[in-house]
Amino acid sequence: MIQELNLTPAEMKLLFLVLVILLVKLWRHKSYFKLDIEPKEPIHAQPVAKTPELHNSNYGAYIQSQGRYYN
């Protein structure tokens, strides 16, 4: 099985030119079909539950002090 292409610089330039031309053709190609995808709504839409609020007003300071404890 061949693992690499042994091309001369002129052949390499020609290969890149052909690949660029093909890339431009594919890039500019217009599709003849359109996807008909619409977002579906759930049958039984329920409100999203809120995250529980922290009751301790010093919670952030507690976390910060624990970080200092391990350092």
C-alpha cells in the first residue's frame, strides 16, 4: 500500500490547482433541496424549576476560607 505521493514540484502545483478548482465548484454549488426541520414543542410543557437559593449569606466566604485551608 502506498503511504505517500512522490510528486515533482510541478505536479504538486498542478494537483493543488485542481483541488482548489474542485473546492470552489463545490463551495458555490447550489443545493436543489431544502431541509424542512422545525423545532418541536413538548406535548406537556412544564415550567423549569428554579435553582434552590442559598440560605447562608456567608456561603461564599466559607468556600473562600476552605480554599485557603488547603493551600
